[in-house]
Amino acid sequence: MEALDLARWQFGITTVYHFIFVPLTIGLSLLVAIMQTRAVFSKDPVRKDAWTRMTKFFGSMLIVNFGIGIATGIVQEFQFGMNWSEYARYVGDVFGAPLALEGLAAFFLESVFLGLWIFGWGKMPEKIHLLTIWAVAVGTTLSAYFIIAANSFMQHPVGAMLNPETGRAELDPSQGSILAVLTNVTAMAAFPHVVSGAWLVAGAFLTGVASWHMVRHHNRARALGLDTEEGQEQHLAARDLYRPTVRFGVVAMFISALVLVVSGDFQAKIMFEQQPMKMASAEAHCDTDSEVPFSILTVGGPNAFSEDCDGVTHLIEIPYVTSILATNDPFAELQGVDDLNAQYKEQFGETALDIRGNEVEVDYRPNLFVTYWSFRLMMGLAAFSGVLALWALWATRGKGDKARTTGSKLFQWFAVLSIPMPFFANSAGWVFTEIGRQPWVVHPNPLDPTVRLMTLQGVSANPGWMVLTSLVAFTLVYGVLAVIWFQMMRKAALKGAPLAKRDPDTGEPDTPTLSFDY
Amino acid sequence: MLEGFDFGVQMNVATSWKRGPGTRGTVLRTIGPVWDGNEVWVITGGALLFAAFPEWYATLFSGFYLALLLLLLVLIVRVCAFKWRDKVDSDRWRTGWDVVHVIGGFAPALLWGVAFGNIVAGVSIDENRWVTTTLLELLNPFALLSGLVFVLLFWLHGTLYLTLKIEGPLREDANRWAGRLAWPAIVAGAAFLLWFQLAHSNTWLTLIPVAVAALALIAVVPLNRRRREGLAFGATTTAIAAASIALFGGLFPYVMPAVNDPANSLTVANASSTAHTLTVMLVALCVLMPIVLAYTVWTYRVFRHRVRDEDSPAPGSELLEKAKQGYREAFEQD
């Protein structure tokens, strides 16, 4: 393999890896902040106690997760210079700004306040301490915003022009400059999609972990007998401690699903205008046609794993859906991959110059197999969370004294197995949007296509063995860290929150406050 | 400067190795709440470099590829060492992460030093602004001396930080080690700065910060002997700041000189972003920096306030012990 392919593999591996931890951090910091808010403002001592315990329980996992997200984020920033130096030169004047803004506006905020939150338990007034976790939640979300703004410039460059003298993209005050970059319509659509994807991850995580404990305590209570003191303690743990968290996770999943669908639909529509090739390849839609259906199963020809359209056959189709997805008009005509390819060849040339000035033939079609299936994987895996949410809601139905918990082993295992699904859906979404942009690293804006760069023109001049060395080194170190991370998260999740000792007369739990006394 | 004492404190994990994992943990706890913020400066610094000097960023990062790869790997595991060391209650687990801490202290200091040495001495850069100097050529005597100076200086700096932040026998240890480290740091530092001044500086004006750095370093010896710990720490801080001013001042107007052909050199002018982007970044800095500084200072005040309240005689370790205790009660429910 050449340096270009290796550098692409490295970017793919390190990004997907980084984005295992990031959505959980973004989503969980918000959900923990909400749980702590409920703890601080609950009048009912039982609820106050339960939310306090859950805040700490999920907070301890948030801390484990936070570190590795930061550590792998450093690599993302350095990589632009190490492997993609020519890209960095081309876009640096524009692209560096949102990254630096992320550091200044968001990264300091989340790091400093996470430290304050961790070490500040019992050292500051309850409500000020609550503000620190909110600062963390705001910081992580703000981080996502700036990174999405930077990424959106690669999908749809705005606010910049090509300087013919240097041959580089530069911020253009007459086109709105940095404000245009930060309010890019592509970013406005992608940001809610990514952030709600993070909520889905965290919501499923909350429901999955809490369900596991709820079922465990439910069954223990039944084994000990509800009339015994221990049995009652277990019963209350299931009903008052974990059940509310299960349902809270469900609410988070419902809200995120709503935002995901609305923002995803909006994204699809602007993508058909901005990057028609990406959406056509999402459907493996080869020839220009109207009334385009949405296929559920498609097989390829002999070269199914390539950019090749030959032999692509849609086996199961839902009529009109892709046309509706693109334009809201079921009869709309959509350009196919092959026609777009021919059109781009005419517009941008059949060949391009690589970094060493060699002419290289260009195919403007991304890898159809990857785009087609990652698009379906993204939506299909997210649906898993829908089932979990509905099942959890049904299993915990009822109010007050009739509030139910469940002892179903099947539900318990389904809940746990549902935890990783939104993670994979997030990864699939990123794989789709990044592979779908190929062969471009900066996709030309159809309104002003002068600012554009192909991936093969962005790579560093370093030899293949060098990139291979770093690819192997990162993969190995990341592999080891992933194992340690998983073990620590698993241990923390299995441990559960400590149970409250209730006052036998009043029924009130023993530690109703968030602060500690020395 | 800030990362400097973090690295130095991590190096002290090695010097206190024999005292066992518990003591090593105490050493690390002196930077527990601050290292994270210091690391963010490094990351934000990288992003600011990208935004303000994209050509420098691109040439430097692609040209010093393998050195940066090593640095990145160490920075990654170093973060995990900080975050995860106390998450499992086992001496073997802690000892394992302590090894990582020692590497995480020495290796980045050495790598930064070698990289800096090469930046000021210059490397071969072709007309595409690609570095053509090989890895072996990067390990030249001047750069290696630079690496050694960085290690010794940060080590001394971190040790003096410890004398400020720790109590009991560990403080004695730190004092002793500071005494031992001072002379090698002075000799190596003086040799490096003289070499730089004579061979690589573009102006005799840098003699002033060079002299300041040398004097500040020499002052560490009597200050440390008299247990003027705050002043001694201030002296190494001054030395590091003055040396940085000397290095960048002597480099000006270059940011990365090309030794093969001066025409290929990167300068402040030809490696920077457009004036418009620089203005945008300056405005952002002016607006956001005060906010960041404000809440960073507030953080320190929140923790310091407690000490005054309880009339604690030695702020450092006891405060951190209390913070640690609060943390344990909050998150480790066993």
C-alpha cells in the first residue's frame, strides 16, 4: 500500500476509535448534569437520595471515559500536520481557526470544570458544584460544535476564496469570513444530528446499565421474599433507585430519536444539493431516474467492493422513498452515480496532479459498497435503541405504588446488548459521510467550486514505511487501551451504586445530601 | 513552563521509586488538579499554531514525523496514567502506571528538547517546504544537548515545585535532589545557550536573556540551600522563560531556517496565515483568554480558600489529601 492509502486507513482507524468515547462523554456529561440537578432540587428525600447515588454512579464512569477521549483527540489534531501536511497548507488559513476556537472556548472549560467537579464534592455550595457539571456539559457540546464546523468546511466550503497567487484557500471577509464558517448550513444540520447521536449513546447506556441492575435487584427481592427486611431493601433498590434511571434513559432516547430524524432528514435534503454524489452512492443509485425507491437489500456485480456500478441490483425496494428523502417530491428525478461521474470529469478533469506533480486518473465515485451499507447500518442500528426504549417503558409501566419493575432475564440481556448499538451507529454515520465525500478532502461548493482539494493532493510527502510505522503503533497502543478501558467501565458498571439504609420509622434514606462533612 | 513542572514531577516518581507506590502517589497528587489544564495549553497551542502559522505547522509536523509519533504515544498513555492510576486498588496496577509516569516525564522533555534544538539550528528544507533531513541527522550533538538541557531543567523545575507542595521526608528528598540536579543543569544549560548564541542566534541582543537565564539558574543553588523554596522555583521559572525568549528572539525573523538553501526558510511572514485570519484569531484570543484565565484563577481560589479557613499550616499536600478524600467518598463507594 502507498502512503496515501495508509494515511487514509490511519485517519479512519484513529477517528472511529476516538469517536467511541466522544459521544458517550458528550451525552453522559449532559445526562449526569440533569440527574444532579434533579438531586439538588428534589424535595422528596427518597428521590433526592436516588438521584444523588445515580449521579455519582454514572459520574464515576464519565470520568474513566473522559480521559481516553481527550488522549485520542490529541492525535486527531496532530495528524493533520503529520499525515496531511499539504491539506494543512491548503486550508490552514480557514480550518485552523475553528480548531483553535475549540481549544479556547470549549476545551479549557470542560477540562477545568471537570477537575472542579471531581475534586469539589462537599467543598463548595451544592448549587455552585452543580454549575460545574453543567459547565462540563456545555463545554463538551461546544467542542462538538467547533469540530463539526471545521468538518463542514470540508463537506461544503463557505466564507473562503482561492488565492490565485499562493494557490491556497483563505478566509474571505467579503463572504462572511469566520462567521460564515461557523454558521455554515451544513454545520447547522450536522451539529444537532451528531449531538443527538451522542444523547442516544448515553441514553441507551443509562437504560442498559440501570436495567441490568433493576432486574438483578428485582429478582433478589423475590428470592429473599418481599416480607423480609433484606428483600424489601432489594425491592426498593429496584423500584426507587434504578427504575427512575431506566425511564430517564428512555426519555433521553426518545428526545434524541426525534432530533436525529428531523436533523437527518434536513441533512439529506441539503446534501442532495451540496454533495449529490454522496447521496446517490448512499442509495447505490447508478443511473439518473425519477421516482427513486429506497432499497433495503442490494447485491453488487463482480466488483461489488469498488466504485463500480456494474451489476448493482436492488432486490427489495420501497417505492418513492429516496425521492421523498431528497426533495419531499416522490416523483423527483435524481442524478445517478455514473452520470454525476461523467459530469464531474468534464467539470474538474479526468486527471489531477498529485503532490509530486504526477498526473493521476480520477474517478469521482466513492466506494459504493461502503457508502450503501454504512448508511443502512447507521439507521438500522439506531432502530435497536427504539426497541429497547419501548420495551423498557413497557416493563416499567405504572405509577406510584403500582410502579412496576421486571425480573425478565431476556429483557436484562437485551438491554445490555443494546448498549453498544448506538456506538456502532455513530461510527457508521461518520464512515458514511467521510467515505461519501471521496475523492475529495475539501468537496467543491457547487455555487463556487474554486475552493476544492482532492484527498490525493492533501497527503504528506513521507514514505509509506513511516506512515505504516505510525499506523501499527497507534493500532497497538489503542488496542491495549481499549481493553483496559472496557475492563474499567465494565467493573464500574457492574459494581452498582451502594444501597441506602432506610430509617425504619420514617422510611427516609440515610444520605440525602450531595455534600460531605468532614 | 507549566507542562515543564508536570514532567519534572513525573520524573520525581523515579527518584522516589524506592518509597513505594503510596509515596509515589503522593508525589503525583501535587499536580493532580492542575496537569490537565496544563495539557490543554499544549493542545490549544498546537491548534493556535495551525491557525496562525499553517505552513510552519505543516512543515514541522510532517518533517519531524517519527519524533512526533513517539511524543504522541507518550502523551496518550500519560493521560491514561493520570486518569486511571488510582482507579484500581492494587499495588501492581499502580506500579505499572508509575512506570508509564516515569516515561511520561522523561520522554516528552527529551523529545521537545531535541525538536527545539533542530528548529533553532535549522534543517534541510526543499522548495516544496518538505523537510529532507533524516531521523538520524536530527539526532545531532546540538539537538541532543538541547534534549539533555530540557530534561535537566524540567527535572529541577519539578523538584523545586515539589519542595513547595509536599511535606515531611519527601520534602527533604526533594531538597536534596534539587541540590544534586542544580549543577548539571547549570553546566549543560550554559553550554547549550552559549553554543546557541555563537552559532545560531541572529542577534547579539539575545545575550541579555541568555545572561538572565544563566544567573537565575545559578541563583537556584544558594536559594535551595537556604530553603527559600518559593524563590528557587521562581528562579527556574525565570530561567525557562528567559531561555525561551532567547531561542525565539535569536531565531527571528525565521521560524524554521533551512540550512541547505536560505530561500527555502520559513519566516514569520511566509509561514503565517493572512492578516485577516491573524486579526480574527487575535480578537478571539482577546475575548476568550480573559474568560479562561478568570475561571482558572477562580479554580485555584476555590481550593485555596479552604486552606485559609482551616488554618492549615502547609497548604500543598494536606489540601490535596482532603480533595482526594472528597473524591474517594464521592466515587469509590466500597
